[in-house]
Amino acid sequence: MAAKRNRRKNFKDTSERLLESAAEARAQAAMLPPGPLQRELLRKAREAETTAHLNDWLTSSGLRPPK
């Protein structure tokens, strides 16, 4: 018998989820003293923000395929 996949509906788009995770990482980093763990959280926040902006750009209606 095959295992049933746990499927769930995403109510937020990818960019929203990425920006929320970036804000959460920044909040966690703010509570830490300066050090490698804080730098890692800030790096993850920057990456998530950059990915969200790239996703918005790639999925925008302004982007047109070449003719």
C-alpha cells in the first residue's frame, strides 16, 4: 500500500513567505550578540530578500519573451 502524501495549500505566495522568513531571521539576529551565528542569520535574511525580489521580477507581467 502506497503512503499518502501530506498535501497542503499555500495561501501565501512565494515572495511573501520569503520576506516573512527574512524578517524572522533579522528579528532572531537582533537578539543575539555579534558573532558567527548572528552573521549567518543576517546572511540568510539577505538571501531570502534577494530571492523574493528576483521571483517578483521573473514573474512580473512586464517581462516579455523575445520576438
